[in-house]
Amino acid sequence: MKTKTLGLNPYLPSWEFVPDGEPHVFDGRVYIFGSHDSRNGVSFCEGDYVVWSAPVDDLGNWRCEGISYRKDQDPLNGADYDGVLPKIDMPFCTPENPHLLYAPDIAKGPDGRYYLYYSLDFTNVISVAVSDTPAGPYEFLDYVRNADGEIPDVGRWFDPAILSEESGNYLYYGFAPVFRFPGMEGVIFPGSMMVRLADDMHTIISDPVCVANGPDTAKGTAYEAHPFFEASSIRKIGDWYYFVYSSLQGNELCYGMAKTPEGPFEYKGVIVSNGDLGYRGNELAVNYTGNNHGGLVEIGEETYIFWHRQTHGTGFSRQGCADKVHIAEDGTIAQIEITSCGLNGGPLPAKNTYQSYIACHLTEKDRTKVGHVVEPGPGETVPTLPPEMPYITEEENPDYEKGLKPFIANLQEGAVAEFKYLAFDGDEKNITLELRGTGTVQALLDRPDGEQIAVVNCDSDTWIKVTGKLTKVEETHALYIKVTDGEVDFASFTIA
């Protein structure tokens, strides 16, 4: 019998940064399509698109399919094009400063080919590329616009989502901020918009309609408390169409439901927050938050929500995560908690070695300071991180994949890293922590002030492994690693 690879969050390697993940299943594999951040990035989406995939029956076993599409393939970034370029309200690119590839989505079209939809940063244009295979490589096709070449001036052409089915081809898009960029002071952004496309997959054949209300139109509607902001995503599961989006709160993915792809989608609630805000009434973040983007996918008999988290203490090095959702008989989805083992199908075996970067919760002593990560505006220098903020990062080390050793930095007194969930057999004897720094570290169960099952001390300016004796633990628990005094970096733990 084939042994499955453990499913972990993040599901891709520690050195990979693919946020805005849209999962799709084709021919027995789940493919992830997203934007591409950089390690220690200074802005969103600095890389070319890459595609990763995994067998549907082995969701921890991801492989990189390579670069699927490059920034320089779009004519707005200088590629050859025989048609008339659309008008954009941003400066044209330069070779040194190309427009960036923002969050994409794909669909298998009526002709059996695969169509990639994306926007170049804030150009207010949606581009289309096409490939014979889901992994690509993709080639530029054209821009989404009317048959006369014009682009309707309704909503913001941003964060596309695409659905292609027997009834037609449906493109969703939109950006609905409260603030206004210069020159947009009087613009109304209704929310997420939908247009139908011809079977050429780029010609608009209907007027835009609003399917989910943004701040300008949400007052008095069910969307008022969680209005649409960005990150449109669309799926059909069972008899329902699910529209997933990022709300104005930013850290959460919300959803609406409809019986048809045209909507309008009735607001139903929050699916996931990357700080677990709102989960079971939680008012304090259990992780440093930032923007969120992702989608639902059915894999076998299970349904998952893909989302992303922030690393390096900033908003520009984001990693994809996923967790299982439960769809009730009426089609609704209750908010789920974020975990370290989202695609594993159950808790992780406690007897193992785990890298610390799979921590699903990370907080400093003062929980009220656990908020949004550092996120400077365009062209601004990334400032120094708050002094008590722990964060996931890496350092150069030739003994690790890609020459990068991942770890949690700056765990000061009162800081906590949590791992959900571990299944204990009851005969585990020791826990070994890989640490650097000076301090006392506890291993606790189920809560930051839970039962202490081990304690170790570290006093070293280089990485060392320190072992503590475990008290007897049975069944499944969350594991908290807490610094009770001092300051340490934390790379891994082994339970044996």
C-alpha cells in the first residue's frame, strides 16, 4: 500500500510563495493557480506565474510544474501584438519596471483548452492566455472587451474569476475600496461584477451586473457588515454556486450562494480568517493578519478552502494554506479554524520531526498587538518590524532545500507558536526543540496557559537541540511552544 505524504500548512515548500490560490481538479490532480510573491519581497506579486499540482489521493505530495506564464508575455509589458492595445490609466511599463501579474484564475473552455485570466497590477484590464494543458505554458490570447473593442466602464477590472459550463462562460471581477485613488474620487465601485463571455473566451456578450455588494452599495443589505472588497472566486458544488471573496476586513474570506451563476449571491458568512478572527467568537487574532484570497474545491468526497498567510512580518511574502470545510445539508458553510495539517485528512502523528514554520498560530505576549503585518505603500521602504513581533523567516544554510533554513525568529517572553493538531499514542517520552538564543521554553497542551508537558532551557548563540522529558499524553491535542523568559529563535521540534 502506497504511503501518503503528510499534508501540512503551508502545503508548498517553505521557500515557495504562491498566494491568491485558486485550486482546480483536472484528470486526477489538483492544480493551484496563484500569483507569485518573493522571499523578502517589497511589493505584491513580484514573480512570474508558476503552477504546482498534487495527486487527489496524496495531497501532501506537491510538485512544481514550472513557470506557466511570464510578465513579458503580455503586450502591455512590451510583447508583440497585432491589435489595438486597450487604454490604461497607469503609466506604461519599462523593462526595469514591468506591470506585475496579479491574482489569476483558469477554466477549461468549450474547446477543451485551458484559459488563464489575470490583471496586470492596476491597469483596469483583464488579459487572457491559453494552453493545451492545465500546467501550461500559456500563450497570450487577447484582452477581455466588447466586440467593438471597448471595455465597459463598470466596476474595476481586477481579480478575475472564471466559470465555464454548458450554460455559458461567466467572468467575475471587481475591486471595491473605501478609499479612492487620485482621479477616482467620484467613482462608484458597486462590488463584484459579472459578465458573460462568448465561446472565444474573451468577447463580452452581456452588460455587467453586480453579484456581491461592495461598501458603496452594501448599506441595508446582508453584505453591509462584510462588504465585498476584492478576490472574486466562483465554484459550483452540488446544486449551489458559491461566490467566495475577500471582505473589507481583509483577513477573511466570505461567501454567498445562488442557484444560478448570474446570482445575485445571497450573503451567508465567513469561511476562514487568516487570524481566526470571528472563529467561535474570537475577538483577538491568533496570528498576524493580512489580505486573503482563495477558493473552494471538491477533492474526492471532501471540500477544502484554499487561503493564504503572511510571513517575514510583512504582506509581501505570502504562502498558500488550505483547510477542510463542512457543507451542511442546506449548503451553508460554518467558519473553520486554521490548522497546521489542513490537507492531511486528520491530525499529524506526534512521533515525528516538524519544522516550526508550520505553526498555524503565532503571537507575542500582548495579544492586543497581534494585528496586521507591516505593509508599506508602493515605493515606500519596508520599515523595521515591531520589536516584540515574532515572524516566520529563513536564513542561508546549504544543508536545506534551496539552501534556506526556515525558522520562527524573535520569540520573546510570552510569545507562543501553536501547532494544530497532533495525535499522541501515549508512549512518547521526549520532545527535542531546535533553538537559538537564551531562554526557557515550555511545551503546553491545548491552550497558551494549558497543561505543561515539558520544559527546556537554551543558552546558545548557535543552533542547538535541547530535549525535555514528556509527561504522558494521549489522544489528539494542540501543541503550544511558549517562551516563559528570554528570547529565542525556533527551527524545529521532534517528539519521540
